[in-house]
Amino acid sequence: MGHEEELSPEQVDLKVSPLMGSLKRTWNDFCATSSIHGLRYTRDEDTNRIVHFVWLLISLVMFICAVVMARTFYIDFRSNPTRMNVESDSTPVNTLYFPPVTICPDVLFNMQKSEAFLQTLQLPQGTNQSVILRKLHIFYGFMLDDEKYSEQDTSLMESVLSLNNLTLQQLVEHLRWNCDEILYRCRFNGQIRDCLELFQLSKTFFGHCCSFNLRQTGLVFIHLLKFVLFSIFINISLNFTAERAVGGLKYGLSVILRYKDDSYDPVQSYSFGVKLLIQESDAFPSAHSSSKFIAFNSEVFAAIRPQETFCSPAVKALSIEDRNCVFRNEFKMRYFKNYVYPNCELNCRVTNMVKFCNCHTYFFDFNRTTDRICTFKDIPCLVDNFGEDSLAYEEDYISKIKISANIITRKRSTQCYCPLTCEHLDYDVQISDFPLKLNMPVADQFYSGINKNDGILHVFINSFGYRRLRHDLLSNMVTLVSNLGSAFSLFVGMSMLSVVEIIYYFSVILRKNYVLECEARKKMLQKGPKFAWPKANDSHSKHQKSVFIIHKS
């Protein structure tokens, strides 16, 4: 395309500034030659102004539609940059560790041990051993809000501690179950093993339990305090055995469950079995775990199907805001070392305990902080703040005081930010149970010596492969640019070349037109116009305006 090297006087509009004139000329040139659809019809000399206006309106509407669609593409790109893809449905299970298994007695304490220990204690005046044994249910106040406990009961238990110079943790150590008092016989990977080689004592939301293949740190420090006068913290995973998984019942974990407690009464305790918890190895066993009840006098088969979620390198390179999840080393917690989502929820719970009751419960004590451990006198505060808008009753049971829940709450002021983990393992647990057969002829030595009230648990992975989900990019920058290009191409026929064309016209061509406009105006001023004043002796000069006489050269 050619552009005039010099403008004629007829092409210059002296009513507008040189910049406005050059802008108008550049816009006319751009519309006449642009690849953008519809613009040339807005300056077509063969049509009238109405047609120009209609085409300008159509072009404007199409451009707005293109912008709206481009904005939609960009918002989708920013809000959902990732997707889940099935990497494989047959990844060998031996690439995984065997799922952590936690067995919790459904009764908090061994009653036979409790009776023996209480006989060694000095009890408050007017009470006896049986009264204190009946009051041990008050320990559920550290976990649940199902029952309100009177001040008389909490004061009685508090006096037991003070009279014997005991801490709550020391009392629990003498009352709790040991793993050899729950587990009678164990078999793993087809071999009968000592249960204490596989299971170790762990802290859970339900008190002390026995866990297999669970990572839990800080317990060494707690036990050393009983034997030495100085404190040592050894950051070691006491319960993690690093046992690999193998598919099939033969290579799973089998346990014979038997309470070693002559004072155990299933009717009085309202329980006849144990709880089975399965979760990630770094997760604190709690209500977030996959929880099943394993009844005594039955044989239970727990079939596990694992599913792993992992991230591609492209997702790992994204910021936390873009991928909407975190890795375990990216989010620090006060009360738990390893970040998984259930731990964050529990960390929030412990934080609220400390905030509103100035203490946290004994099973959350991993010696990571110096916060006070709750005692019996703190149970009313814990119970009143556990549930959502729970009702606390006064001793006369007439007036009701509404207590606002603060520990477990939907209130935004006491909620915590807990992002999802980018990489995690999920376990789908299916339970099948059958009545225990004592007289069934089997050659397996594992079943020898079983009793009527025993429970037999088999935990195994039900296949030789498992599913892996890949957290991958839904779209990248190339996809975004392609989508933006398709939107503008569909509505206005624009391409990247059109953008370059716009820049070229409103920089190079605009400057050239401005220079031509200024030169043309300068030449017009140099050539004229010429004028003369009226004569001085003209009788009408005093009453008439000046008259310009234009001389054409």
C-alpha cells in the first residue's frame, strides 16, 4: 500500500489539531486495509453514514463478544488449571508400604490393672476403690461431649491426683492397655510373628492404641522422662516398620484379639470388640480414619483397595494458589510435624482447646510445645466448647445456659485454613465378618488355642495392582493462547498478525501522518493569506469593522 508523500490543502482540515487530523487519517487508512472483518465497511465511500454506523455497531458488538469469551477462557485457566488423569489401574502394590493398621480397645482402660493400681493409692476420705473405678468414665470428657460431668466428680478425680502427687499422664500410664494385653497372636506375610515386633503403642484420638506401620514421632521423649532426670527428644518414628505390601490374603496381616483382663465385663462396658483404624502412615489416628468395629466371637476380613494421587512435574512447578494444594513440607503446624489434611483439622482443634481452655488433652502431647496438659478440672470447659451450640445444664436442671461451640465449629472466627494435600493415599476398606468356628479342622497353626470370645482379624490388599491418579495440568500457556486466538478469530477475524498491524499503524503510520499534517499546515501559512487595513481617512472607518482583502498569488 502507498501513502501520500505530501498533502494537498484540500486534504487538511484546519478546524482540528494536527494530532486529531493525523489520527483520523490513520484510522481511515487502517479501516481500508485491515484484515479485521467489517472495519472497511465503516469507511466505504460507496455507502452512506447509516450503513457506516450499522457496520461500526456490528464490529463493536462482535469485539465485545470476543473479549467476553476470552475473559471466560482466562478465568477457567486461572481457577481450574489442573485435572486428574488415571495413570494406571494395575500399578504393582509392592511399590507401597503396607497400610497402617491401628487397633484400639473399645474400653479405655484395663480394669484388672486399674483395680491393682488403685489399691496402691491414697484415696480421698469417704471414697473407696469401686467408687473411683466407676468414675473412670470421666476420661471420655477429654474426647466427646456426649455427657456432662458434675463438678463433684471432677473434683474427686482431681483430688486423687493431688493426694498421690501424680500427673494425669502418669495415671493414664498405669491404667491403659498394653499391646500384649489386646493382641494374642499375629501373622504377617504368611509367617507367625511376635505381635510386639509388629505393633507398638501409639497415641490416637481414642486414647492409647496399638499401631502397625504407623509413623508417629516424639514418643521416645515421653518414655525417657520416666527413667531419667534430664530430657532428651529423639525424633524417630517408633511405629513405622517399613513393611512392603503384597496382594492377597496369604500375605496380609492377621491378628487374634483377646482382652487380657479378668475384670472385663462386656455388659457393663457396653462393648464387645475393638476399633480398627486405617489411614495414611503420617496421619494421626482419629475420626478422619477409615474406622470399623471388629466384634469378638467372629472372624473379620478387611479387604483394602489403595488409591494413590501424585503430581506431575508441571503441577509441582505451579504456585500454591494455582494448584490449590500443598506438599507436606510447604505447610507448618504447631502440634503435628507431618502435614496431611486430617492432621491439620486436629491441629485446629488443639489450637482452639488451648485458646479457650488454656490446655490440650493428653493424647495430643508430642512435646512440640510447652502448653499445659488438661486435667479433670478442665473437662467442663472442654465439654462445653466441643459441640455446635451445645446446651449446658446447671445442677438444678432448670435453667439452661447456651454455650457457643468453639473447639469443633462452623464459625469463621475459630476455623483454620487447611489446604488439601497434593499427594496422598486413600484406602477403601470393605468388611466381611462371620461367626467364629472353634471346631473347624484346619492345618494352620495360627488358629490353634483360640477361645470362644476371641476375635480374628485379617487385613489384606485385595488385588496385586492399585490405581494411580496423576494430578496434571488441564491447560498450559500454549492452550490459553490458542483459546484466546480462536475467540478473536471467530468473532472479528483477528490474529496475532492483526495485533502487529494495529501496532504498526498507530505508531509508524500515525507518526508519518502527523509529520505530513504539520508540513502541509506550515506550507499553507507561508503562502498566505494576505490582508490590508482600510484607509485612515475613510469616513466609515469609525463605524465599520476591519475588512480583510485576500489577494490570490
